Amino acid sequence: MPDLAHTGHSQLLALWLSCAGCTLTAVSLGLIQWRVWLVSDREVISSGVAWVGVFRACFNSHTLVTPGYRVMHCRSISLTEDFTPPEIAAGQVLMLLSLLVGLCGNAGGVYTLRNVYFGMGKNSPVRLTFLTSGALCLMAATMSLTPLLWNLNAVVTNQTIPFPPEFKLPPTPDSQHVGRGIWVGLVGTSFMIVSGILFCTYRRPVRSATRAETVPGSRGAAAGGNDNPAFEFHEHGRV
């Protein structure tokens, strides 16, 4: 398989993109700035800004402080709570699945590139494993894109969340805008899409038929070579 080494450069780029995409997906999942709420009542929310993420809702406060934070109050958003909107519930499930499927796609890409560059597993179906890795990356991108666009639409349409009283958040903000958590997730998703396409576009090189070289006067002539009359005359003249 050494002749395949020059064919995997695009797929090596795809592996770097998929690794970066999975990393950005994990970062997006941990950020709380998915939906940024602006509120006018600063009695509890001192800065007037609250952040709603996939798993937590937080705001800075001088009166309420969560243990482990200096001036920040946070409450966890559970998947089973009645107030949890469907777009956030979808983000909790699909973003985690996207991360898991994307890591599987990365593992498949590493395995296949190892076979391509180091000539290991000469009988392994390289194109099939690249297609599998690409399909996993595209599936991961689809899983993450769904909640990202869903939450983006919720912000654009200014949808509200009926938080329970212990969250100390109003059900309706004065205004809201898209936070960097969604933007980071969208960039990671775009990387996964490009990597999936590059994986799927791999083509094995087509070997050209080699011409049979024949030696004059040998059996190679029977394989399609022509006799050289001048050579035969010279040989017979020396006898």
C-alpha cells in the first residue's frame, strides 16, 4: 500500500477539521452564553445580563451567590423539568450524541490514515472506512446543527422560558441576543461538514496497465513483442 501515501492528503486535512469540530462542539456544550437575556430590573441581576445555556442559567449578582462562584448565581436546567423548552432539551441530548459520534468518526479517520501512510492492513477497504468516517462526521454535524439552529430561532423570535422562582429570572427578558455558545457550535459544525465531505470524496488511484517488456529472441515475443529483423540477420551472420 505504499502507492496510496500520496492520495490521503485531503483526508489528513479532514481529520484535523473533524478534531477541531469536535473540540468546538465540546466547548459550545460547556458555555452558558447560548441565549443572552437583557433585563431592566437589577435588584437581583446586578449587571442586567443573564445567560441561558444548555445545562445552566446564570447571572452576576451582589445578593445571590452560588457556592463556588464569587459573584455569580447559577441554577441547573434539568432535562425532565416541565419548564425546560424543547430546544434546550434537544441540545442536551443531541449535542452529547454529536460529540460521541464525531469522536467515532475521528477514530475511523485515524485508523484509515494509518493504513494509508504506513502501509498497514494491506487488505483493508480504505475507501469504505473513509466513507464510514465521513458518514459519521456528517451525522454528528446534523445532530449538533439541529439544536443550534433551533435555539438560534428561539432567540431571533424572542421566545421566553417560564423559569421557576428559585432561578430568580423573569419569564420574559426586555431583549435577547445570540450568545457565543451558539456561534462556537456553528463553527464546529461547519468544520464537521467539510471534514465529512472530504472523507467521502476519497478515491483510490487507478493503476495503469504496464507494458510488457520483451527480450529479443526470448519467449517475450510471444507475449506481444515483435522480432527485430536486423538483430536476427546479425545473429545468423555470426554463426
